[in-house]
Amino acid sequence: MNIVQVKEVKKTYIQGKVEVYALRGVSLDIKKGGFAALAGPSGSGKTTLLNIIGGLDLPDSGDVAVDGSSFSGMSQADLAKMRLNKIGFVFQAYNLIPVLSAVENVEFVMLLQGLDKVERRQRAKDVLDDVGLEGKYDRRPAELSGGQQQRVAVARAIVSNPSIVLADEPTANLDSKTGNGLLEMMKEMNEKKSVTFIFSTHDDMVMDYARRLVQIRDGEIADDIVK
Amino acid sequence: MPIDITMAWRNIWRNPRRTLLTVAAIGFASTALVFMLSFQFGVYDTMINSSVNIHAGHLQIQAKGYKEKMAMRYAVADPVRMGNLLNGIDDVKSYTYRAEGFSMLSSSDRTYGVLVTGIDPDKEKQVSTIKSLVRKGEYLSSSNAYEALVGSLLAANLKVGIGDEITILGQAKDGSVAASVVTVKGIFTSGIDEFDRSTVQIPLKTFQEVYSMDGAVHRVVVVCKSLKSVSMVKAALAEDISGIDEKYELKVFDWMEIMPGLLQSIQMDLISGFIMYIILVIVVAFSILNTFLMAVFERTREFGVLMAIGAEPGRIMKLLLIESITMTSIGIFLGMALGSVFSLYFQKHGIDFTGASEIMNQMGISGLMYPKLTLLSLFTGPMAVLFITSVAALYPALKVKSLRPVEAISYN
Ligand SMILES: Nc1ncnc2c1ncn2[C@@H]1O[C@H](COP(=O)(O)OP(=O)(O)O)[C@@H](O)[C@H]1O
Ligand SMILES: [Mg+2]
């Protein structure tokens, strides 16, 4: 079953007076339970594609559907609700709300979903345990290392069992050992809890973890390998 | 505690210095507003009281037309009847009768045209403070002697002292010539120059005889138990006298109508005060606007993350508004507390205005002045600050509302 369907998506930016073709017609299906990497050099369109899949941005043409619901015609409020319930995000850095502790950051999503406090707290702690942060619940982001912060971000992204987690270069700000550790953990979540991940990277080491490797060049899919 | 409030509180203290400065600005403005308004109200009370107490009273009954033309014939024919009415009104503290006539006043050296006033010494001293302001000689003793109480500046102008004679020459109520000679019994200084330059008082009986008043007076001057009861007494009195059939219809005037100049100078002062206050409030508004715009710029990425995980902009806006309201409230609360403390302190101990300017003296401002903390002076300024800072905080909050998630997330 395809949890994400991307059809003929195009996106153009105007930079000064020049038109930049960020996506030139991308079509892509991601299966439930997948662990896919978007690979490509800087400027190839990875972030643009992930933002569009996540409903943060809208394509100029083409269509995206997550878990069967198409984005076209959705209002900003609909998109927000969609992101809340079906999509998890991990960004390259500064993912967390600085004034909230690790556990509060993870809880926040469930708070927005209207879950009650006891359940929220318990699930948040469980997920933090899963990503290897037991005992660090009450640390603020500033008191955590970069790798730990990204783990909190992953925990927050997966805590409400979304259809898909989108991670845009999650390891780019980490040293390779920490980065590999993060990917190991993500893969474990994928295998144990069947969380679907799409992550972007331009690092060959990171690509090795993927079970599917989608190569992007100049806003187009250049290669798509299922390993 | 709800997470929004926890977040707001922690966010407020993310940049303690900026927060403290903003709170201090709001607090300072509120303190200043409470104190300055209390001070103004205190000064107005003093101004009103000193004018009321020296001469004008809170209310006056006059024949219709007298206030405008001040002609002898517009008189209250039966003052005793008025006195009986006034005895029956609870909030009336005291009252007196006066009759007046423009006359030539001559000493052996000089001649001046002034308004001669006939007063009932016994009643007058319950209404007016002049008795206590006599600096030389004595207050008028009986109501039918040929003696005069003279303002110090007028005495100087006429070059008269205690025991000197003054010749009065005017026109009586019946149109005949009114002429008499009185002896200077006392000289007073009220501190209000205009009054000290133009006042000469003689006993009422003497006046009525000299000016052929036939028992009539021009003003029945009433002092109420407090400034607050004035409008009530006025209404009661107006009703009481409406049925009385005298030659000239009788009217009641309050101090604002009797001394329009006083009311005007209070209004002028209030307006110039308000202009200053508005400037102060606007400065504070800009300071909070700056604080929140900075916060929004600095935290745009964070808002982007919040939106990415599914928070709607309205939620973020609410968060920002809680932050601004919390900050503003702390400042306003501190300001009201400090402003009250200052006002109450000086309300007890007074602020020394001895040696204040001539103009202030003329308005009755001299010596110790006392602020007067009222609900109005406590709340007006701070509520204006609250209102304007809320409006100022709304702008950055609305900016967040129109923020697009991608723009926010890629903002740096
Ligand atoms: N907001 C934007 N305004 C203008 N150009 C943009 C914007 N975002 C991305 N681009 C351009 O679109 C292209 C793709 O960018 P991006 O998706 O960020 O690539 P990647 O994530 O692979 O580095 C680049 O040429 C980039 O300069
Ligand atoms: Mg990118």
C-alpha cells in the first residue's frame, strides 16, 4: 500500500528576476513501512520535495496524497490538522522548543491532539526510552547534545504514530558516529514499530541505511533503487 | 498549570534583561501616571476649596440676571426665607448673605472703583476663611457699624491703614446716591492677588442702609458638607425655590458656574496633563512593540517548527498574547502599587510649594500641596497603558497569524 503518492509535482521559485525550477515534475510512491532516502547534492530539490510531501508548502502543479487524502484544495487549517495527525517532522537542526524539556517537547504534539495529561506523559516517556533517552526527560534542549536533541525530535515525530516521518538531512549537523547512531535508531523504530521514514541526505554513509534510494538531480528523479 | 501559561512564563524569562526593561518601562509609566493624576486631583481640590472657602461658596442663590449684569435691582428680596429653606437641607454646612455695589472708594490720597460687599460677620465667618486671613487690625464685629475690612493690596493702593477713613460713593438700589464714610477695621491677605486687590467688605446692615436695599441681598452663599454633595444640594434647592414668587426669578448656581475661570483653568491643566500622559503612554507602547517584534523575529523558526508539528497560527498567537499580557500586567501592577505608595506618602506629608511661581500662587497653589489618591487617579493611567500595550502587542501577534510554515521554517 502506498502511504505517500506524489504525482507530477512542479515547483518554481522566483529568485530576483530568475526562475528557479526546484522540482520539474516529480512522481514518487512510498510504501507503508518503507525506509527511503532522498539523495542528491545541495540545491537538487530535496527540502522542497519533503516540505511539499509534508504539507508545509504547496506545489505549483501536480498532487500529493498522504494516507489516501489528497492535499489539493486543502486549507491551511486542514493542512495543519493533517501534519498534526499523519506526519512527523525532523529537521536538520533547532527542532525543539527551547523552553520545553525533552518530555514536554514530545508531549506537546499529543497536547495539540487533545490527549489527557497522564497518557501524554506516559507515552512521551516510553518513546524517549525507545530512542535511548531514559532518564533525560527533564533536560531542556540546551542541556542536551546535538545527537540527543535529534533523538528527542525523532521521538516527537513518531510519538503519535503518524503515517510517515519526514527527516530533512537529520544527520547533517552531527559527527558521523553520532549520525550513524541516529540512523541506527531510526531504522530500529522502522523495523520494530513499522514507522515509515523518508529522509534526505547527501552523505553516502547515511544512504547505506536506506532500503530504497531515490536520487534527485536538478529537481528531477535521476535514479530509484530498491535494495 | 496549563502548558501555554508555563511556556509563556518561561519565554518571558528567556531574555531577562529585555523583559525587565520592558516591565520597568511599563511600571515607571504607570507609577508616574498614578502619582501625577493624584497630584493634579489634589491640586484641584485645593484650588476649588480655597476659592470656595475664601469667598465663592459651593452654591449661590441669586436673582436671575444678577450674574450677568450685576445690577443692584436684581436682588433676593427675602433672604431670611432662603435661610429657612437652607436650614432644612441636611448636607448644607453653613450659609451667609451678601449684597454688593460698584462704588468709588476714596482715601485722603487716592480714589479707586471697586465692588463694595456687605456681609453678615457672624454668618460670614462660617462660610469664608477671610476672618483667619486678617493680618492687621480685626475682623468686622457687628453688623451695623460703619467699618470696613480691606484687602491688603487695595489698602496699599489706597494708602490706608487701620483706623483710617474711606469715603464710599455709589448708586443705591432705588437709583439715589449712596454715600458713606467707613473706618478701616482690618486688613486681610488671601494670597489670591486679584481678590486682595479688589475687595472691601462692610457690615450687611450698614450696606443695606447706605444702598437702600430694603432688607434685600444679592447672593445667598452656601457651603455644603463636601464637594460631592454639591450637586445633590443644588437639585434640592432648585426645587425648593422654584415655587417662590419674587419680583425676580431666583436661581441656584454651583461653583463651576460662579467661577467659570476656575473650571477653565482646571480643564486646561487636565488637557495639558493628558497630552503629556498620552506621549508617555505612546513611548511605553513602542517599547513593548519593539520587545515583541524582536521576540517574533528571533523565534520565527521556532514558530515554524510549532506549525510543522501541527500547531495552528492562532495557537501561537494566543501564546504570544499571554506573554505580553503577563508582562504588561506585572508592570502595571507594580506601577499601581508604587504610584499608590508615593501618592499616599505625600498625601500624608504634603509636597512643599512655598516659593512657587506667581501664577501658581494666584491659583491658590502655595505652601504644602497634597495629592489625592482616588479610584480614578489609580486606574485611569494604568488602564490606558494596558489598553495601548495590548494594541501594540496585537500587531506582532497578528504577524504570526499570517506566517506561512515554509517561510517560518527556513527563516534564519
Ligand atoms: N524560498 C526559496 N526561494 C527561492 N529559491 C529557493 C527557495 N527554496 C529553495 N530554492 C531553490 O530551489 C532549489 C532547490 O532547493 P532545495 O529544495 O532547498 O534543495 P536541497 O534541499 O536539495 O539543497 C535551489 O536552487 C534553491 O536555491
Ligand atoms: Mg535542503
